[in-house]
Amino acid sequence: MPFDPETSVTDLARQLIGAAIIVRNTGGTIVETEAYSIKEPASHSFGGPRARNAAMFGPPGHAYVYRSYGIHMCLNVVGRRGEAVLIRALVPEIGIDTMIRRRGQINLQGLCSGPGRLGQALGLTQADDGKPFDGLEFKLEMPANPPQGIVSGPRIGISRATDLPWRFGIAGSPWLSRAF
DNA sequence: GTAGTGATCTTCT
DNA sequence: GAAGATCACTACG
């Protein structure tokens, strides 16, 4: 367990900025996250456990991987019961050649900037849903010291609970999916 | 630069 | 039947 399992989702989303995510020898440093909680209607866990969101009600420190818009695979870190943090953007650092091949692009810019892009770069599949961040296939290294310049704002791509400023990121980073 | 749309599939109404 | 925690591509100013 790389973090305190009692941490609230919003604190966890903030703490994950600057952490390193490595999935089977590809990954990098997190620069953008979003928090989702069972208590608000934008979350997949809203309404309680179902087959698709089972991982969000499983143990903390595991992955919740879901298919978005029928196309993209998106990655979350599960926190307390029914809470998870969507990883929205990484600085590409590890296994860059592999990620470039998976994404079919030649430049680093935009390689992992966005939840769908990141999912493709890391080669996520539905089989990854529920896997632990135990240092084997999935690794999560919390930052030694919190990075400077963390800001928050409204989450992207949702139509409910749009007033919650539960998107976190490093202001001005060139690796964000969108500016704050 | 903004606006619109197709891809593709699971879940919910 | 519609909407969704998205992205890429096209058309148009």
C-alpha cells in the first residue's frame, strides 16, 4: 500500500500529483487527476456497487479500469470504499518507445495527456481492472516531497456535480490534457 | 482558432 | 433508444 488507505479522495487526488505510475515498464509522473466519490452523481460508484464498478468497492491501492465511450480504457487508483482517483495525464518518462508505438505518434507531446491517451499508451485492457499497485504489473511511487504549483478546478467531460472543483494538476505544465 | 461528427460498446431509462 | 469520467479528424473562419 503506497498511501494511507484512510485518505479522503480529494486529498488522495492532490497527493498523487507528482507520483510515478508504472504499468508493465511504461509510465511516468502524474500531473493531472480527478477525484470521484460515492456521494456525488458524476461518479461510477454513485448508487452503490454493481458489476462494472466492483473495483471501486474493492481494496484501496488497486486499479479501477473502465471503458470510456466504448473506445478508451481509463485508469483510476481506488481509495476508500466507493472512492477513486482518475489519472488524467502523465509526463512520459518510462518505456517511451513502447508508448509511442502503441499511440502511433512520433512526438512526446500529447502521448499521455488525457485519460484515453494515457490508457492507450500504457496498454491497458479490461483484464487490468482490479489489479493491485503492488510493484509487479502496476507500480505507484508517491513523491518524496509534494511538487509546487498544484491547483484545482472543475472536472472535465461530466454533466453532473459540475460545481465540485475536484480536478487537480500542476499549473502551467505542458503535459496537462487542458489548461486550468 | 472554434464547431461538428464518427468511432464503438456498456449501462441505464 | 440515449448517454457517457474521450479522441481524432474534418470543415470553416
